[in-house]
Amino acid sequence: MPRRHRWSLLVVLLLFGMLAPHGSAQLPTAPGVEIDCEDKQPELDVHPLNDPEVVITCTVRNPSSFQESISVEKEWDGMEVDMMLEEDTFDLGPDEEEDFTVTFSGQTRLSASLSYDFTLVATVTNVGMLDWPEAMASNASVSGDLNIASYGMVELDISDKSTRTMGEDDEVKISFQFQNNGNDDDKIRVSIANAAELQEVGFSFPGGTFVAENVVEDGTSTVRELTVRAPSDVLVDERYQVVFQAQSENDDEAPVIESTISIQLEAGKTAGGLGGGLEEVDKDTVVLYGSIGAAVIFGLVFVAAFARALRRRANSQPMYVPPVEVPDEVEDDDLDLSELDDLFSDEADGDDFDSLFADL
């Protein structure tokens, strides 16, 4: 044993001798240390909306009969998470103890599959005013595991969100997928949230009102579908909403994701209607057919008016009159040619065309 260690041992023995009680009283307690933590399995909440930090409280104690200086060191190999001690040196009198905190902080979205071991080692460095020799060092330790808490986060994708038009007893299949954006494998459930209300008005769901599937972390489900059947008796046109909800079964506090699809119910037509299936023709087709019919009617009116104008013009043309010999004794002044001018006047032609457009 080195000389300095022998002298230290001698000093310790002298201290015990000095503190040794007279008579039958107990001997003083040798230098030592104790350490413990209230939570040896802390969980770090790494949800994107939360602060990724967890704090635990540990206690270091001097069980001896001497004043002690104690140091605490950590053993930690976490890469994504930091471990920090509030204090690492303590001066404690006989049978005194002191609390300190240990903080673990990291980043959000860490996988729940991660876990880190940690150890705190407390060592007596001084007893009274003397350095405590390493050969006689007294220490204590406490160990635990830091775990990453699981959280759920889902996403619902309905590729076709257009309005579904349905008649009596029609069925539509609504397809969708859901994603697991949480940090652990999760069982995700998609349901029709307002199924009871829709059933009250006659809707039904032949394949059930929900589906569920286990989805790995950062994974996507297979393509799933739910079937909606319209009521068997639709008296009036009316619109309804089908509310889909996706939720995590791992995390009860995870937000529920909703998506809505509109359904337009169309009332059935009676046998005394238009017939021939015309009641099923959509509005755009009816407008198209109406435009074509109006064009045809306009064309017929135009042709009829044009034919009428031609007849009127033909009736107004002068009849052919054979030449008549005029006696020589008839003077030119006695012959009135105004009637011939009236037969070939431009006004007659203009009136014919004016009447044509007036008819149109």
C-alpha cells in the first residue's frame, strides 16, 4: 500500500477513535453514500405538438457520521436525447440528503422503438477536510431506462369526394386509404360517424359501418371501401352528408380526422309521367334537346314565310295581254300608261320582301 494511503487510513482510524463513544454506545457509521430516483422508467413525449422533455427527481444521501463531499456522474449513450443533471456535487452532513433533477430532452417524432439505459454513480470524494482515498472510495449507483412514448397520428384520404347521386335502393361504394403518421405501429379504425342518423331515414350499410387495419409506423393501409345503400322509398329530392372518421386505437388522445361525402337523393317518378325512361334524362340533356327543337321550329317558320312571300309576288306579276291594235284615230293623249307602270312598280317588290320579314 502506498505511503499516502497508509497515512489516510491512519487518519481515518484516528477519527473513529476520536468519535468512539464511552461505555456501551454505538460506534460511528463509516463514510458512505446512497442515491435513488423516484422514476426509473421515464417516458419522453415526442408528439409534434408537445415539448419533448421529461424531468425526474433523484436523491443523494450521506448515511455516515461524518461531513462528506459527494460527486455524481452519469453514464449515458443516447444519441437523439440529451441527459442533464441539475447538480453534480454535494456537501452533506451526517444523515443529510438532497434532491436534484435529471432532465431528458430530445426531438419530436422519435420512434417509439427507441430506448436508452442510464446510470447515476455517486462517489464520496471528501470526508471532513480530508480527501477520501480512491482505495477506500465509497460509491452507490442507480440505473433506469428512458423510453419514447407512443403517440397516434392518422390521415384519411378519399380520392373521390364528389357528390353521389342516388335513386331508390341504389348502392355506392366509397373507397379510401389511411396513413399512420404516428411513431409506432397502430391499429387504425375508419367509421361512418353519423350512421345511426342515416339509418333513421332509410339508409343502410351492407358491408358494415367501419373497417380497421393494423398499419406499420409511417405506413399506408390497403385500399378499403364502405358501401352505402339509398332508402327504398324516396319521395322528395334531398341531400345528405356521410361523415367518415379515422382514429388511432393506440392513442386515445390522438385527434380524430373527418372527411365528408355528399349524397343527393332523387325521388322516383310515377308511371303516368313522361314514360320511356325520360324521367332519368339529366337536365343538360333536356336543355340540349330543347335547343335542337327550337332551331327546327324556327327553320320551319322561316321556310313557310318565304314560300308565302314568293306566292304573293307571283300573284302580283302582270298577266300577258295580246297586243291590241289601236285605231289610227286614237290619239296618244287618250292612251293612259300609268296602269302599266303600276304593274311593274318597285314598291310591289319591296312590299313582298317587307311582308316576308314581317312574317318572320
